[in-house]
Amino acid sequence: MTIDPITINRDIRSELQEKKYATISADEFSIVQPLTAAMQNLWMDWNDLEQDNYLKDNACFRLRRFAYIYFLPGTGEILPFPETPYFQSSELNSYAGGIQRKFAPLLDSTLTNKFLHELIRFNFRQFPVSMKKAQQPWKLDVHQVRIVATPDEAGSPTPEGIHHDENDFVCMHLANRKNAVGGVSTVYDNNRNPLESGTLHQPMDSMIVWDPQVMHGVSPIHPQNPSEQAVRDTLLIGYSYDPDIKRPEQPTRSYCG
């Protein structure tokens, strides 16, 4: 019997079916020992993000890296696509939609990180999808995002406000939080009525949303100690069912581990 490297003792699939979202605290995860070092190595990659050049009014509160990834759930195969701009429609993202945003790519150390691979697979196991969809390809958009704030500039994790992300499912995992107040995550119904609010405090505090069924947003962060900047690091993984997507060329280095 194969033991999944990341597990949780809750029926997240049923929770998603009923509520269309689920929150998971870090202490609910069981992670096999060999993966914990890879998890810590993954969080270190947030120290090498680049400035988001698509913020308005010369703001500089967000740094990030990004990649599109091919994921075949039936085999667990994970392959990065060639560097491609990130696009959201202006209807869904009134802040920065309708343009091709060219972000710094994920580092090779991130793309090959074993914990990231297992987290991608863990997330998918929670989704209430049909057997057919579970055997066909999905396109993922993977974002490393750092929000920073100073007394002179608040950091806004979602400057677009309450929104959808244009995926089937979106998983949000906290990587780090330091000297920050605020950053309250709220899930809304599609009429923008709030359903539940909470704050991601510890690395791996997580939220999963069934994106077409609910909306979400996060309040700005501010420094608790005004002499230091506030930091909020998150890993965002959007899953989009795309059965006709072509498998990218096998890279020189394998990303299937």
C-alpha cells in the first residue's frame, strides 16, 4: 500500500462539494520526514523574487515569480511550459487584466522541488472532479508572491478587490508572514456576500476555493512594528481543466519526481 507523502485527516473533497471552499491550518497536515527539508528549501526561494512591474501609481508592494505547468493527474506528471506571459481578462481583473504580464520565471530549484510536486498532487486529490477529468491534462498557473508593506505604503495581496481567478480551483498556501497585521482572507458568494473570513498565520496555513462557485479577496497588510517592513509570502496554484492541451517538450532535466 502506497502512503501519500502529504495527508490530512479531513474530508476536504466533501467540504468543497458542500461549501465550495475549505480552509486548512498548518498543524492539520501530515508531511513525511524526507519532504520537510524540501519544504523549507521551497520557502527560501521567496528570497529571490523580482519586482512586479504591473502595479499602478509606481507602487512597489509586490514581488513575484510565475510559471504555467502541465499536470497529468493520472500519472502525476508535472512539466513546465516554456516561459509564457500571464493573462487574465479585464472582466475578471479590473486592476491588471487584459494585458500580457511578463513575470520573472520560477527558479529551476523551485520547479524541481519535491515538496512542490507533492503539494500539487495533494491539492488535486481534494478536488471533487470526475474520474474522466482526473485522468486528463490540467494546466496550472503557479505564482510565488511576496507582499511587503511599510508605514508609507500598505501592501495589498489583492489590489483587484473581490475576484475570481479564472481557474477551476485555486489553492493558496502561506509560505511566510513577518511583522504583519491585516491580510485577512475572505470568501464570498457570487453576489459578493461574505461567507467566512480568516487569517493565514503559519507556513502551510491554506485555503482552497472552487473558483467559479465563490469569490475571494484579502485585506491589505501593514507593519506591526513601524521600524520594519511587513512581509506576507504566498504560494498560489490555479488548476484549470484543459484536456486538449499539448504536453510540453520533455526538458533536459526531468521535473516528474
